[in-house]
Amino acid sequence: MRISCLKVGGRTIKTIVAVFLCLLTGIIWKSDTAFYAAIAAVLCVQRTSKDSFREAFNREMATVIGGMWGMLVLLFERNVWCIPYEVLRYLFLSVLLIPIINFSVLIKQEKGTFLMCVVFLCITVMHGNDESPLSFGIARILDTTIGIVIALIINQFPIHRTIHMD
């Protein structure tokens, strides 16, 4: 009697390899944001190469747009108007999702809307105080691009076997 069976398919293996290579790249380049490359790799390893390229394009567009919005807002806060109360800053950042969402519709990138918002919030909320807005934003975009490239390369290798673990 078989109690359980764990199936590990080709896409899962490719995802594991891509994530490992992203994190390894982070160690080699001493990147604090390699985690974002790994996230991009997970999202971009798809069933087919065509699906991977489509997802990679959407991911890259969303990251660049969300990253640019985030960097602009942090630069504005640091150089023009610093909001003195955290609750007001969070209200300000939340309201700024409106133009980001509208922009994604305007450029017909609705599939990337949630990623644009996530990248924007990641940059402005999680990393707004710890370093230069430009350096973090560029590192975030670069790491995502690295994850996308690694995922696209790994996804070109055919793996058709499913490993069964009993």
C-alpha cells in the first residue's frame, strides 16, 4: 500500500535550479536584493518558452515602471516634502496607487498592474529609509532582470521527466 507519492516535474526542477542560481548570483555579487531575482525566476519559469517570455516581458515592464514611480516618490520625499507622520505617509503612498494603476491601463499593461503596485510599495515602504532611492531602485530592477534572464535560460532546457518520491 502506497501512503504518499511526491511528484517533481520538469517545471519544478527548473524553478529550483533558477532560484538557486539567482541566490548564488547574489552571494557572488554581494547583493542584498537577490531575493527579488529569485521571485522573478519563480514567476518566469513557465510551462513553455513562449509563456516564459510573455511573463518575463510583463514582469520586467512592471518592475521598471513600479521602480521608477517608487524612486521618484522617495526622491520627492527626501528633497521636497517629508511627511512628518507615518500614518499620513501611508495614506499618501496608498493614494499614489491610483496613478500607477491608471498608468498601467493607459499603456495597456493591465497584467502587470499588481506587480507595479508591489514594486512601488516595496521600494517606498520597505526600503524608503535605509539607502539612496536611486541605488535601491536600480538594484531592485537589476536583480529582477537577472532573475528573469536566468529563468529564461533555464526554461530553454527540456526536462520531460517526472521524479516520483515514495
